[in-house]
Amino acid sequence: MPADTTQFLFIITALFFLFYGITAIRSKKMTDEFYRFGLNDWQRKLTGMLQIVGAIGLLAGFIYPILGFLASAGFTAMMLVAFIIRIKIRDSFAQASPSLFFMLINIWLTLSFYKLL
């Protein structure tokens, strides 16, 4: 994959998680979704904060690759847990697939940052 494509994935993924993190903290719809997932308000806010911090870590990874590595590895684990939760609550594959998709992207990003260490 060309470097431009990898950089594009870094930026898009960071923006996605920044948006999702803010939404997780502030949105009534996300409050309802986390309740449906079987997670409480504290877990929703923690998830949102981790997503915001992780998005910043991905972007900081351009300067400090260790931060990008840690952020993308953390997102990989977070998306694995999200996928498992979606399967556990019997969401359809279409509903669960974004978490699987972002897990795979973050595996790629983790390996890309690892090469820079």
C-alpha cells in the first residue's frame, strides 16, 4: 500500500474516532446505544474519552511513532471488544461489521507504526 494511502487511513481513522468520541460523550442517541450494549454511563464516557485521546495519539504518531503505535493498538483492542459486544447482543453482521472493519484498519496502522519504531 502506498505511503499516501496509509497516511490517508491514519487521518480518516483519527477523524472518525474523534467524531465518535465526542458523540459518545454528548449524544442522547449514543447514551441509548450504550444502554442497549449493556454498558453504563461511566463506560460510555470512558469510551468516548479514550477515543478522543486515541485520535490525538494517532495524529501525534506522525511526530512520535510510539504514540501512534499505542493508539492504533488500543483501537484494535477496542474494536475487537465492540465487535464481540455486537455479536453478544445479537446485532446483525451489517450492524457489527463497522467495528470489524475498523479493527482491521487499526491492525494495519499498528503494523505501519511498528515499522517506524
